[in-house]
Amino acid sequence: MRTIGRALGIGIWAVMACCLPRLAVAEVSVVREGKVLAVVVTAEKPSAVAAYAVKEWVSHVEKATGQRLPVAVETNIPEGYANRIFVGATRSALKQGIDANKLADEECVLRTVGGDLYIVGKELAPEEAARQAKELNAKLSVHSRMRSMLFGMYDTKDAEPGLSWMLTEPLSAYCANSGTLFGVYEVLERHLGVHWLWPGDLGTSVPRRTTLRIPELDERVKPRLRSRDLGGYYWHESRALGCIYGRKTAPVFSRSGILSESLFRKLVYPAEEAAYEYGRALDVFNRRHRKLAQEAGGVPPNRHQVAGNFWWWRDYGKPHPEWFAMRADGTRGPKGEQQPGAEGLCVSNAELRRFIVEKAWDGGDQLILGEADIDGETMCHCSDCKAWDGPQEKDFPEMMRPKYTPSATGARYARFWKEIQELAVKRNPNVKITAYLYHNTLPAPLTGIQLNKDIFAEFCIYGGWDGWYPMSQEEDQWYRKQWLGWERTGISMVNRSNCLLSNYVTPNIVTWQSGEFLKFCSDHGMIGVSFESYPFSWAAQGPMAYMYYRLVEKPDLKIGDIRQEYFSAFGPAARSAEEYFDYWETYARTRPAVGSVETGDKHGALEKLRRARGHYLAYPPKVYAPAQAILQRALAEARRDPLPEYAARVEFLQAGMTHALLATRIHDFLDYDGPGAQVGSAPKANPEKLKKAREAVRELIQFRHDPKNRFVADYYGNTVVERNFILNLESLLADDTDLKKKAR
């Protein structure tokens, strides 16, 4: 955060106050000993963002002090209040020299003047939103996420109304004119000690007080990262939940492409109201942590590449086989009876590069090169492409060997991107190139090649053995070395880690190591975050989830301070809550290898918890007993306080353990092809075992359908994992008519 001015000395202030009223700063009393001293003031017609910001401010102040602040428009401010809090663009703010139109997207001014507080950010007028929506609609591909998101809201042939709404809706991750709202959140966090731990009211921690004063302020505040998205399955999940950026919509399953309505209603939420309640709480939580989509932050998304798509061999393979990657055996194109797919490209082919720029690309502001051929299986083995690879690293961790087999290609693709850019700027000087650093392209080039900030690359931590926390120091240092190497090329770097694809239901907690790497990236050129991940299980993985949200919002925060924010929400049980999660963090770092438990899978998907069975093997019931004892003590401590929320939060953590045990217990009764098998199946050949499996699933359904457990985990994400790694999952779902009667 940047401070652009502080209060001047008293003597200077006395001389200049009449000329420079913006320098007159002072403390603002909002509530004193239970008495309201301030009124909240808006423009006569506040923007949607400003109006929502006022609601957030008033509700949190009321929770903190028990007093509800009055709200008025600036043309009718009631008398009797010593102080005023101006929220949003107002004429009063303009008189103080605060011109919202001169602020950047997401930027806000926080300023005290006399007894008044101004919280002002840039706002988007309806006519400007309509203009931007029209421009954006013209750029959207038929398959774009933004267009897909509008399913269930608008006819996608005319996306402009939906786009205009997304640009101005306060809960939308595409609403970049959110400075006023973010300014309110800044004051709530800093001066009221508010923390949002997980979605829902129980996850909102607001310290109680009888007096609220805002100290003198004169700052301009803006989020540091240009995009802030921790991933998950928002686009699919929101349509199934019937909630798109807080707006209630008809649930859509046919186009969601992940969970059927049957699976959703049984394993996620049985009723539309329950689903919507969770969906809206998630949207509110995301925006409180300043979520912003890549497009809204000016970071071009890396989707739907113009070259190497699945149909390229079909369309161009016959006339131009030389455009496609040569295999080690000298052949090109689909192998044998293999169906045409995303065939790799011969990127050293000059004719191919000209075709991409002159024909395949539409000449717009973005040229997406994507991920069609960036791993060892699809790379080109021709002599020209291999010559582009340059010198190869000799000393690397053994687990990274696949990224160097048959060679690391970072230098090859860096040159490809550079040559494409040099051609493309002749058509459009404003073009942005987007690409992935993934698999064999992740090792940084050793050729000294220089690129520029108009090439955006997403650094993707992902692999078979590597890329999962906790990791060895050797592995952590290797990733840091590659990040620094790419930073030296001069490109714009986005962190697109896949490390959270190990999320499921267990308390697999790694705050220190994973958080320090994210901070390292921020210190070395990271412009945004766009993770590929499974959603969090809020009660089981609380401190890690909170840490990620806070660091994406404010990368300069210290890991220890973030952890203490989280634990402080447990009041008298804070130390025990910390001890509880420290137990799990230590266990994650020191647990027996899955391979030594059963599977022989020393480094693979089960060991790295990339599969549901890995969680089952790594977290057997016996390891929960010490943690349960800690929480029993924590609950007794919390119940000594008259505020019931402390005990309720401890019970929330207990529910997280219960959920983890219920979800992993199902694997006791599944069939597997062998010790290292990753996918289980319903035991249809064993009626007794099948009965037990169905009983285990029924217990899990009962837990998830209980309204008091609504926010324990992101059940949609959990069910995606279960569907992916349990064959015939539907056959395990016993009739749940009685459950539906109990559900709200």
C-alpha cells in the first residue's frame, strides 16, 4: 500500500488550511462509549459499488459496537452529528480535491478532514459500463469463460447486458471500479480488526468495542497484484449453485460439464436455497479478499490458443506436415490408429510462424499461444528446434528429471514467443502475447535471451513427483531458481500454481513453506495470481486457506501475522487453536510415506495427495485422536467466554475433522485393482461390502445436508474429487428420500 502524503506540522497547517483543505487531517470519532457520533453520507444517487460499500461499513460497525450508523445523501445531511463519513464519489469529496475520475481502477483515497472521513474510489457510470460491455463483447470468443458464465442469465448471443452488469456489480470479479468498496475493507481490517476467515457469518471475526475512532489518514491505496484468483471451479459451481456473483439464477447442470444434478443434490446441497446461501457467501468472501479476474486487471488470460488447437492437424496436417512436431522416430502427426489431437508444433519453422501471425491470429490485442505443445510428449525433435534449446542445466533434483527429458525447452519457446511478437507488432503494436511455463518449458533459459513485459507467461508448478506441498528444500530452491531465471528475461509473470489440486477433505496444512514461496514470487516480479485448484475445505484447512487469500490481497504481510489473525478469532481458545493446526502442519511434514503404508507409490499421485485415496492412506483415523483431544480442551476454554462465537468456531473445526473421517472412510469399502491404484470402484461383486460402502456414503450425505455444516467445506469441489476417483459413484448413493425431508 502506498502513502502519498501525511499530515503537516501544526504551524504549517494553520497557515495553509484555508488554501489546502485536503491537508486538514484529524481523528474521526464514530462511536464513543456506545453513543453514535457520525453519519454516513453518499451521493444523491450512489453507484452500486458505493451503495454496497455503505452496507458493508454499517453492518460491520454495528457488529463491532452494537450501534447502527445512520445513512444520508449529501443533499440532506441530518444535524446533530459531529462527524461525517463520506463513502463514494460525492460533491463534498470533490471540494476537498478528491476527484474519483482521476484515480486508477481499484484505487481509493482514505482521507480525514476535520471531523470527516472520506473513502473514495473510481466509479463506473452506467453509460460507460454499456460502452465497455459493447467493446468487450466484440472481443469475446464463443468459448470464453465470461460468455459461458452468462449461461442462465442472458441469451449468450447478446451478452452485452450481462457484461455491463458484471462490470458494475460489486460482487463481480470483473468489477475493477471497486476502489470505494476496497477502501471500506481497508479501514475495517486496519482500524476495526475485522478478519474474514471463511465464508458465512461465523467466519467473520469482528472484535467488540464501545468506542470507535478512525485516526488521521491521507492515503491512496490500491491492491498490489493486477489479478487475484485462487481458482477452484467457480464457473461450473456458480451455475449449479444458482448464484452468479451474488445474483440468484436458475441452477444449470446440463452445461456445467462436471457434476450431474443427481450428484449435486445428493452430495452437495439438496435444496436450491441451501445452494444459493453458500454461493452468495462465497462471492461475498471472495470480494472481501479483493478477488479480481485476469481480464479485469489487464492481464490477458491464457485460454483458447490460436495455434496447435485440436483441429489443427485435421485442417493443416495434410498440406503442411512440416508445421507439426517431429517425433524421435522422425514421424509427424497422429501415431498409428490414434485420433488427431493437440499435436505439437515445429516452432522453428518460419512459415508456420508467419501463418500464425498473418492468418490464424485475428490481429486483436491478444495473441494466445497457450499450452498445446509444451511437454516432453509433444515437443519437436527436429534438429532446428533442438538447436534452439541451447545449453542444458546439468545439476537439478532427480524429481525434476522429467522436465529435462529429452530436454528442457524454455529457451526454445522463449525464442518462439519473441519471434512471434516481432511479427505481430507489425500488425498491432498493442498486442500482448500469452503463454505457459509448464512441464519442459518451466526450466528457465540459459541463453540470456531478453523478452519484454508484453509477453505474459503463467508459471505453473505442477508435475508427477514435484510441485506439491510440503516439498523438500531442494525442490523449493529449484522452483525459486527457475522463477528468477524467467524474471531476468523481462516477461510479465503470473503465478498459476497447481499445488492446490492436492486439496480435498483432510487437514493437509502447509502454511509456512507455501506462503513463503508466494511472497518470494511477489518480491520478484509477480503481477498476478491465477491458480488451478480444487476449492478449500474451510474447517479442515482454515489457516492455509486464509493465508492464501490474505497474501494474494496483500503480499507484504508476514506469515506469522496472518496466522495470528486467524487464531485470534478463537478468543480464549486461540493458543489451543494454534496448537491444533500446528499438530497437523507437523504431521504433514513428517508423516509416513504412503508407499511405506501400502502402495509402493513412493513419489506418485497417491504420495502427493493428488488423489482421494492418497488422503485416505496418509490420514488414517488413528492420527486424528491427538487433534481431537486438543479441540476438546479448546472447546472448554472457549465456553468460558460469554460470546458464543468462540465455542461455535471450535465446533466448526471439530466438524471439519468429522467430515474428513466420513469422506475418507468410504475407501475402506471400495475395490482397487492393486496397491498403487488411484481410482476405486463400487464393490458390486461383494453385496456385504457394497452395503457398507452405501452406509458410509449415507453418513456423509447426512453430514453435508445438515444446515449447521453448510460452510464446513466446499462440497462441490469435494464431490468433483469423489466423482473423478470413484468409478460408479452413483451406484453408492442409496435412496435418500428421508434425507430430503430433513433438509431445508
